[in-house]
Amino acid sequence: MDRRNQSLPDSQDLSKDRLTEYPSDEQWTAIIHNDTRYDDQFIYAVQTTGIFCRPSCKSKAPVKSNVRIFSNAKEALAAQFRPCKRCKPTGDRLPDQEWVEQIISYIENNFTETITLGHLADYCHGSPYHLQRTFKRVTGQTPVEFVQQKRIEYAKDKLIRTNLSISDI
């Protein structure tokens, strides 16, 4: 069903559960090639990150099945997606505190995995350098220090609450 010519419901009715269309082949090509010619034609959102971008965004290419297309940033915001920190599709910057909270949430949910600064920057749509500086300014520690702290807290908790040995943790 082609939804491009249908009117959108009130913004209160938009949610991540009720998304617009999947990308067409042309839109997908624009996204994966970061084509600036499409910036004024559509915005894309990625369900797994909750972030929306311009087609020209230099962030890591998303999985196509997780991408939804919106006509503009207002629609993506109404569907409760956050603007990308890297390409700034609304023209505004995401407040640093909110961005750092997003980074912390990702770390807290994934600290048992390998997390590099580059991976964090891709996931949170910023440059590694800017992410490192902003995170340290807001939290007082680097992302690596924060990850290590989470891992130590996890290990301490496992040692106290289980019979696992240090080497098993």
C-alpha cells in the first residue's frame, strides 16, 4: 500500500508502533550512499536506535528492515524518534546531557560486550572525539572509565551473590 499520498494522523497518534513506510530502493540507495540531494525530500529513522537522520548522514549504515521513512523531522519527532547528533536533521543540537544519557543507557545495556569509542560514536551518531570530550565533561570520566566501572560493579555483585569464581566472571 502506498502511503505517500495519505494524510498523516494527528501527532498524538504517531508512535514507534505505527510507523510510516519502509524505504524504497531509491531512498535506500540515497541512505547508504549518503546522498545530499535527498536531504530535503525525506528523513529516515532507525527503530533499533530510536534516532532519525538526513539521507546524507555519515553514520554507519543501518539495517534496511529497521529503517522507516518520514516526510520531515516533525513527523519523526512526533513518532518519538530523537534527532541525530551528527547530522542534526532538525537544525538543533541534542542537549549534551540528553546525549550522554543515551550513551550511558547503551553502555549499561551492553557493557558485557566489546565497546569501542568508534562503535559508541556510530551508535550514538557523533564523532569519537566529540563523544569522548562531551562524555568526560558531563560525567567526569571517559566512556572507557565508565565501562570499566560498570564491569567492576557487575563482577563485585556476582562475587557477592553467586558461587562463581573470579575466573568464571
